[in-house]
Amino acid sequence: MDIHEIKNFLPHRYPFLLIDRVLDYKKGEYLVAKKNVTANEPYFAGHFPHRPVMPGVLIVECIAQACAIMASRDLGVASSDKRIYLFTGIDKARFKRPVEPGDTIDINVQILRRIRNMWKCAGQATVAGNICCTAELMFTYKDL
């Protein structure tokens, strides 16, 4: 999926759309995505001006957006102004290395459990094969 297709499955837009491409997907199982980190990202101006580092919460958000795309595709429901995906929990979040401008984050998410409209997923973000973040996310959606 390219960025235009991604916009069909996520309501996020610049500067908060954090997935650039989906490389692989298997319904009900997993999704693989990419985020290209550029020096132009707005948070780098303050985090940190002397040595820019992507905030860990935004790496977790990358994982969450990949999960939301997977859930949307599984449900066969395109994004709209009438549905949003919301965290219900984050467990076991660990950060192993910083992410800096010029890095490409590879994001792998898999469904651990789904009960009705609640998902629990495991996510891993890597840069050049090195783990930068792992987490388990729980989420649901809300129709507005």
C-alpha cells in the first residue's frame, strides 16, 4: 500500500500520519509497514535541537497506526470522519536504541488476540535490523 491507500484506512494526516508504506499484510495475522524519518519532522526542533531523537511515544504511535491499518483492513472498513481507533492499553513497552533523522523504521505488528471489537497486538519497530522499540497494544474503535 502506498501513502494514498494508507489514507483510505487511517484518519490521521500531516503532521501525525506516521506510516509511509505497507509492505505486507495477512488478514487476521500481521502487517509490515515503514516510516521514513526525516530531519523535517516538526518534533525535532525541540527534541533535541543539538541531537535530534524521535520521541519514544511517537515510535509507539507508529506501531499503533500500523495496528489500526491492519484492523481496518481486517474489518474491510475504510477510514472516515465517523470512526476512530483508541488505545485501551499499552504493555511491555521497551526502547532499545534511539531513532534519528535519516533512519527508516520497519514496523511489524501481529494480532495476539481479538475479542469482538477489541484487539491485542504485539509490535516491533526496528532500524537496519536493530530493535528500537517493542510493545503490546490494546485498542478498540469508536463510531462517532
